[in-house]
Amino acid sequence: MPIFKKNKFLADRSCLPNHVGIIMDGNGRWAKKRGLPRTAGHAAGVKVFKNIVFYAKDMGLKNLTVYAFSTENWKRPKKEVDKIMQLLDQMIDEALDDFMNQKVRVRFLGDRDKINESLLKKMDLVMDLTKQFNNTTLYIALNYGGRQEIVSAVRKIADNLSKGELRIQDITPQSFGKYLYYEDIDSVDLIIRPSGEQRISNFLLWQSAYAELWFSDVLWPDFKPEHLEKAIYDYQHRNRRFGGI
């Protein structure tokens, strides 16, 4: 990463991307480098998550989706999975007042299966208490997989077709979106992935058809607001043609 100087990579607030996605990666490696258990990396990552969310809100970002836990992450050791879920539970408790005070609408994106009842109740509570806010929406992708979301949409469409409630000719790229987890979620403009990995890992597959990608070697617990500024600054200096000239 470059050395950040004052305002060197300050993003232009007048033309921010409408929707940014962040793959919060590198917690385990961050902990391993310090001789700590992987769970310590996840705890550090939660603190960074809260810092970045409210910084993004102060920037004026309208939509932010963070990849908290994928459908594939259940393959990890049970102890690690249990700790991640515990941290998410604690995060809701600790950040609820901040979400309310900062007027951030929170939505959870993903399959509710496998999520324990206590956490589901807290998820529903924070969504209900923040649903009236419309300046910044935070989507937390939990037990989320892009392929699973698309398959779920196809099943809904097939069911409507079998009931005669939908005609085949009515299925279009525009109408397909209403069968996803949220029909009003906007296409993602920029996907940020720290940790050195350069792939999107089943994240927002439908919504990211024309997303710009920004990768960094910094591990998520070391991710700072200036990295977000740099990612958006770089995005603002790209030529997005959407298949045109």
C-alpha cells in the first residue's frame, strides 16, 4: 500500500459509488502472524467493521454490503464458527444504539437456516428498529452465497410458473431481481477485498455484473478509513463503459 499523505487519496464526496461491497478477509492470518488464535483475529475484525461502517456513513455512502459469513464458512472448525456467531451477537448489542443515533438502516442478507434463534431475534430487532432510516443502508451478508441466492430466486420463479402466476416471457434481467433476497438492492459499483486474495468468493454474483474490483494486501483487522478512501478514489478515476465505448 502507498504511504498516505494528507488528502492525497481523498475521495470526491460529490460522486461516490452508490453501492460498495466489502469482503472482510484476513482475520485468521492477522491473528496467526501475531501468534494468537484465529478467533482473536475475528474479534479485531469486528472492531474494524464498526469503524468502517460509520466512516462510510459520514462520507455519505448510500449502500454498503459487508461479507460477514458465507454459506461455505460452515466448513470451518465448530469452535471458530461458534465464536464468529457470538461476536456477531455481541456486535448487534453493542452497536444498536450507534445504528440508531447514526440513522443507519441495517438489513441482513442471506439464508436464515442454521442461524440460531437468539441471533435471529436480534437480527429482526435491529432491522425493525432501523427500517425507517433511508440515508445509509448497511447490508450484512450472513450465511450468504451468491449462487444460493440465485438458486433461491429460480425456485421462486419456478413455483410461480407452476401456479400460472408468471409467464415465461415475463422473466427478464430486470424482473429477475425482485426474486432475490431484497428486490430493491442496487447493483454493486465497487467491491473491495483486503488480504491479498483476488477473487469475489461467491459474493453478490448477480449484483456485481459490472462492479469495479479493488484488491489490497492489507489484512482486514489493519484496514483503515484511508484504505476505503483510496479504494473509492481509484474507483472514481476509472472509466466505466458498461460494454460501450
